[in-house]
Amino acid sequence: MAGLLLRPGDGPRPGDVAGVVEWFGAMQAQDVASGLWSLGVRLPGATADDVREALERREALRTWPMRGTVHLVPSRDAHWMLATLGERALAGAARRRAVLGLEEATADRAVDVLGAALAGGGRFTRDQCRQALTAAGVDCTGQRLYHLLWYASQRGVLCIAPHVGTEQTFVLLDEWVPDPHRPDREEALGIIALRYFRSHGPTTRQDFAGWTGLTAADARRGIAVAGDALGTVRVDGVDMIVSTARREAGPLPPVDDWWTLPGFDEYLLGFKDRALMVDPAHLSAIIPGGNGVFQATVVRGGRVVGTWKRTVGRKQTTVRVTPLVALGAAERSRTEQAFGPYGAFVGQPLRVDWA
């Protein structure tokens, strides 16, 4: 896992948002604040405003490319990622529509309505999308609106633009990205395989399939297409895949570093087996109720040692840390120091409290 860009020697250290997102291939980002800090922690010295401005410049965008979950992806790659990785999620949409009481024809009509309403450079908040659909006679009460926005995005018609103030916004993907990269399906599988293993490896084919939502056959095909750019290493008796460049560089020396990571960071979300990063006994504290909502974490030397929550005030941001292991006075001091970059990122004085 040397390619996660969290320590010296982790890859080529991209210097901008576009480079970081392309390095990973995709970064989970259903929570906006978490997605911003996932980028900020890998771009030392960048502020939240810097990252927002980069997203406004379309260095990356948010959509539902795989597993039906919002990710940051390279803007020019959004079309092929939706087409290649979104097939299974789209195929399963009928089951969700049945639960919501939506007909396929209604969902398709909603896509047409939104496409027409946004044509010519439109940018709608979620509520404006609701108004457009309601005016056209489409019932978008309850969870229907979310599903229709997801469906239109999964179809490659919409994508999520940066927030305007606190409001999520949507645009037409073809207008937001007028010059998309369109590799054929085989090349696309190879691209995503290389990006996953260079950023997350060494790890397994099963982790790759789980991360992308690809079938086992497509995961194998992607690895094969990537060819000599990927190689195999044996870790704890298990064959794992890693980029050839990382394998040839050799193991990195252990370091006593401390990271304060957001809740939906690729550090944990990029793997099915998280035993290397966290004691299984602590998973329930990181994912309360097993509902898929990950808490922000404090990581010491590669292992999760605590969780944290933030409260943003007008003049100060407060983070409250809950240790998962015993932390002495010196370790608590190191933890508080580790939050320094986050305070600079959000641009407010930062106070650290302890549970």
C-alpha cells in the first residue's frame, strides 16, 4: 500500500488535484468535506479553497462510476468509467425502481426532462432539478429524486458539479466535459487495473474486483491488459499484485508517522480486507452499525488508533478525538500536532478535544 500518497516515497507525488485523482483512478467522495480533505492531505500546503477552485476548473468531477457510489474521477475519463464500470449498477436499477414504485419509462422520461432543462450550460441545484421534474409531471417525492439523479448520471447524462455555497449542483456531462477520452472496453479495463494497483498495491485481484464492482473475469482481463506494468509479490503467503515500478523500488522503511484522514478515504475504502490497517475489533467503532458510513480516523504508523469528528464554527473548527487504543501524553501531543495541516487546510484555528 505504498502508493496511497501519504508518506515520502509513495509514488511520484502529483502536485495538483488532477494528478492525484488520475493516480488513484477514482477516489470515494460521497461526503464532500471528506473528499476535499482526501485531496488536501495528499497536496501539502493546499487549502480547501484551492481544491474547490481546482474542481471548478474541472480537474476532476464527482459522479457514480462504480458500485453505485459517488467518486471523484478524472473529468475526461468519466464517460468511459461509467460505461465500463457502471454496467452492473445500472443493470440492478430495476430492483430499486420497484421498491420506489417507479416505472422504467418514468425514469427515462426524467432523464430527458433534466437533459432538456440543463442544455446550453445550465447548472441546477438539487431543488431546481426537483422543480423541473415536478413541473413535467414526474413524481420525485421521497427517495425518488435521488434515484433519478443517480440514474441520469449513471446513464452518462448528468454529473455532479462543485457546490455553490452549500448546495449540490448538477450539469450535463457532455457539456462539462466536451472532449472526453474514449478508449475501447479492453483498454479501459487495463487503465483502471493499472491505476488501482499502482495506488493501492500490493493487494489482491479480489480487492480490485470489489473496489471496481467488476466481475472476476473482467478483473482478470484488466490485469492481463495492463501487462508488464503489473507484477506479483508474495505477502504473508498470499500472491498479491503491485505495479512493476513499486516492486522494483523495494520495500519502504517503516516510519512513525501520524495521519488524520477523512472518513471515506481510500486508505480504508480501497480494500475489502482491512486487517493490515485496523484491528478487526475496532471496525465497529469506525463503521458504526456496519452501515457503510466510515468515521474519520487517526492513523499511527499505518494502523488506525482513533476516530475523530469535526465541528465547524464561525471562527474555529473543533475536532473531538476518540482513542481506540491507549494513548499516553506524548502520543496525544503527536496526535494534536498531526491535525496542524488540517487546520491550515480549512483556514481556521483548530482546537482538539478528547473523548
